[in-house]
Amino acid sequence: MPKLKPWICASLLAVASVVPALAKEKDAADAKNTAETTANPAAQPAPPAANPNLTPAASSANVTALLGVLVMKGVLAPAEANAIRNAAPEAEFQLLVEALTRKGVVTAEDLSAAATPVPAAQPAAAAAPVTANPVTVAVSTQSAQAPAPKETKPAGPVVVPAVVPLRVLPVDPPVKDGLKAAFTMGPVKMTPYGFLKATGVYDTSNPNGDDMPFPGVFLATPQVFSTGPTKDPEFHLKARSSRIGANFEFADISPRITLTGRIEGDFEGNFSEVDNRDVSSIRSSMFSFRQAWVRLDYAASENADFYFEGGQDWTLFGSSALPNLLETTALGYWYGDVYERSPQFQLGWVQKLGGSRNLKFSPTFAIMMPTSSQIEKLGSLGLAGQIGQAEREGADSGRPELEGRVALQFQLDKAPAVAPAQFILSGVDGKRTSVVPNSSYCTSVLTCGGGLTPANYVAAFPNGFTASSHIYGLQGALQLPTRWFTLVVSAYRGGDLRFFFAGQVNSFATDTNGLSNIVGGANSTATGYTSGFATLDGGPLAAAGGAVLGCNVPAATAALCPQGNVVVAPQRAIRTFGGFVNLGLPLSRWFNANPKGHNAGWQLYLHMGKDQVPNHDLNYGGYTGNANSLAPLPLLMGKLAAATLYYKVNPNVTFGFEQSIYATRLMDGLTLYTIAGKPSNEWQDHRSEFGPIFTF
């Protein structure tokens, strides 16, 4: 906004110089002719039409043009500009000045400074009309004598910017015609963006072999929880974090409607499975979508904006506050950062409350793709497992996932180049359901186990049964940018947040507490039932807590359990809580570096995060037997501490270095880990990552 002030003042003064002509065109023309004759007897009076600035139509056109530019730059709302444009010609200028003064864009001091008369020593002063209005003198002299200014490059920043927090879900609505298009496709404006990123990584311990941090669930079966004879150090060099996208703006004839969109993808997908790349598949990661959405904004008034968005975007829950880390393949997931991107229909409202802090209030609601992401085995089931679990159990609930967010934005620090602060509350509510068809029932007492005959539960549930659990969560977040530091804090609590990368890879578990004669699928035995019935989502759910039946009254023998007491064992979300603190320090601003020099881009980030499962859920007796052989997993918490240093060579090239410690701790008293041949309760990976980022 400071860069717009001189231009706005000059434009206002240009309009002001012709306003007196609106009331009495003939009198104004006579006064001008008399003044010019007095200053220069040789000068011949020109008819009023010779100077188009002195015609009401031309003056009104000047105001209209200025209003259009101010709306495009987001200074005025379309409704406000229309009110000024529809006013009487003699009142347009005064209304415009009042509006800009009310918004704090210009002040009386700004206009006075811009209206300082040109010194008499300048040759142009002799041709200036004589008048008591110094504003008219200055503007008339400039418009009559000064050549058109040449286009120049932006002057650049006058101060090193403060640290800007990551905001993938901004509060401020888009400005109509505000997209600076790189090119157009018919009526659609388009501007590509993205970055190319290559980093080298050294991990002191990485038993999973991934090129990103993963919780301490070592999948190198059968040696689960073991690193072998060493800590299993690894080195990776990767470029698949690179990202590309494009912003769109669609034309619309209504001044109140703004249509925007985005499409974005990266190369973080799986590796290609094809003959000509099998051997070299490790370097052939696939391109996959991150975002693809369209948004419609309606400016109901100067201060109110309503919008609808459809497509895949960041989730309202969790994603509103993210840490700044160099490692973006796994952005602190399972270590205190909750986020996701998901298909959704989103409705929102942005209300400008004004005041000295420029308050804005934005509630948002969305219906999301129903999700469920429980683990079935310690290993990959491939595409069948992805479809069976991640898609079926959420969709089988027959209802969308619900998410909401409330954001309050305000200017905490009024220093130059400091972003506004935000306070955010967000939540999620969902449901997953397993469907057991009656074809999954066992056919004999021997295969059923527990002594329950088929007649017992076929009669109780002749058509099969369902087992469900809830997904829920609440997050609070603060983003507090100042000239000295930027603090981002996030805290969450909920249940079955595995889809949002929380809960230490846990989802739900089956509660068999108080039940007898528990029976699972056809692979159950009389000596222990380690799986549930086969479900429509892909098979027995042994590891995460299978669907089972039981008797809700004590029974000496299974045959004594009445038919009416055969029940579905309830399934419950495994709870979790955690969060992170991310502190950004603008080192270059601290030391008053030249904002146009090569030392203006030093920033340091300090980060701590934690994700933890309550001890109650890990030690609960109802989760320990029968259908729950590995639900919940015995992981107590994941911890992350990181320091990231960035050096921005120029606006397009940045180098980053990150030193971090990722750790997973087991339940108290457990020493299941074998780290370099020694039992341990905690696994740690000291990770070093360095590389350039080329932004466009």
C-alpha cells in the first residue's frame, strides 16, 4: 500500500484540478482565460473545449478510470466504487477522497505533500495558470509541461520483510482482476508457479529405507523393531519434492463475482512399474495431483464476501497452520503436525470488521470425502489394500465427513512488511464402517471357535452386521508475525486421526471388554481368535481390530449364551493429542541488511513437535486380546526437534540446511526395539538435509 500512495495522490490531484469546472463550465473557462492573459499577455485564450480536462464528461471519465484501477488493486470494493460512480458529477471527487481517507490510504498530509507548488525556477512555471489553488498549479503544470513518465522497474523493498507464516488457506478473498496473467487461454487468465528442489539427506538410523522420516514401525519383517547390527544409517539424494501448479482467473461480467481456481501437483507419487524402468524405478517417481479446485466469490458489500469452493484442497482441520520445514515429503507427520488435502465442497464468509488492527472474521464449513485409513498389516497390501481400506470404510458409512474452521485475522505489528496475525479453531467429525456379509459366517462349531454354533449368531444377525467407529478432532492454532520473530503454534486432540497423520499410525480398535464367547471369521480357533470376520473392504482386519461377535453375559459354556445376547463388539477410535511450536527469526532484518543486497535473505527456524497416544488406550485390557493382536500399536509418542537455516540468494534461488532429530518412544516398560543389537525403549534418527530450491 505505501507504494500506491504517491500514485493515488497524484491521480486525486489531477481530478481535483478539474472539479471546479463541473459546476460552472463557462465561468471556469473565463477565469482561466483571464489568468492566462495576466500571466502572459501574448497568450491567446483558448476555448474551453480545447482543454478536455475542463469538460464535465471528461472529468467524470477520469474519476471512472481511477475507480477502476483502485478496484483492481483491491483498494476499493466494487460496491463502493459503484456508489461513487453513480453520484452527481460534482460530488464524485469528494466521495472518493472521503472513502480513501476512511480506509487510511491517503491523509490530508499526503495530499498537501503531493500538492507542493513547482518552484518558479522551473521553465514550466511560466506557463502555469495563476490561481489561489496550489493543487491546481502543481497538477496543471505537470500535465501541461512534463513529458509522460517512462516505465521503470519496481524500486524494490525498503526493508527486509519479516517472516511470513505458511498459509495454504488464506483469509483474504481474491481481488477481481487481481491475477497478473502470464498468458491467457481465451477469457481465462493463467499464471504458473512452483519450485524445483533437490536435497541430499543423511539419516543416522533409517530401518524403513524411506527418503523421508517415518515413525518407528520398522517394516523389515520378520525382524520387526530391529535395525540389525548397526543403527542402519542411510544417504539419499532426491528431487521428487519438486512442485508445479497454476493459478486461474475466469472472466465474469458481474463486478461482484470473482472466479478463481488452482491446479497443482508434485512428483511425490509411487515409482513406475513398467519394463523399461523396473531396474531404474527408484529415480522415476510419478506425478500426482495435490490441489485442483475452483472458487466463486461474491462481494455482497464493501465489507462482506461469501464464497463457494469445489475440488481438492487443503483440509480445514489442521492444515490452517503448518510449520516451515525443509523436509516437505513428510512435513512433520506423526510428529505433531496434522494436515491433509481432500476432495470437498466448501462454503465460507469473510467479514471485514475494520478498526486500527484491520480485523477480519472468517467462518468456513465443508463437507469432505469420507475417509478411513486403518492399518491392516505391518506391510503394504498394494492397490487392493488402498482401495479396500482408504476408500471403502469411509464411504461405507453412507455420510460425508464434516469439517469447520473459524479464523480471526488482525494486524498485530504495524511495522512495514509484517503479515497479519491469525487465531484459528478447526474441527472434524466423521465415521467409518465395516460391513460383514452373512457369507463370512463360519459353517461349523469347529471352525467357529468359542463353541458358538452357527445357529446362535445367524439367528441374531441373519443378514450380516456392521461395526463402526467415529473420527473426530479439534485443533487450535496461532500465527503471530512480528518484525522480530514469527511464532506459529498448533495443538490438537481427537480420535482416529490416522488420515491426518496423527495417532502414531493407529486408527481404531475393537473393545472386547465384558464379552464372552468371542467369535471371528472362519480362521478362528478355540485357542485364540486373532482375526475378525471377512468384511467387504478387503478381508480380515487382524492388526487393526477386526469385526467380531460375542456374548454380553457370562456363560459357563458357549451353548448357554442366549440368542438375544449375541452382540457386535464395539469399535472405538484410538485417541491422540499433540502439536508443534515453530519459531521463525528474520536474521537479515535483525542486522539491518540492505533489502536489495545479497544478505537480505537469511532466516532461521526452530521447531518442536509431538504426537502422543494416551496411556489409557495403550494399556486398556479390552484392546489386548482376541481381535486386537496389534491394535493399538505399542507406540507412545513421536517427537521432533529441528533447526532450519535458509539463505535466499535472490527471489528465485534459496539454499536450505536442516538438522533434525526424529524419535519414537514405546509404551513405558517396553524394550521391543533392538538398536544396533541392544534393547531400547526409543528409536532416534538424527537427520541432516541440504539443498537448493529454485522458485518460479
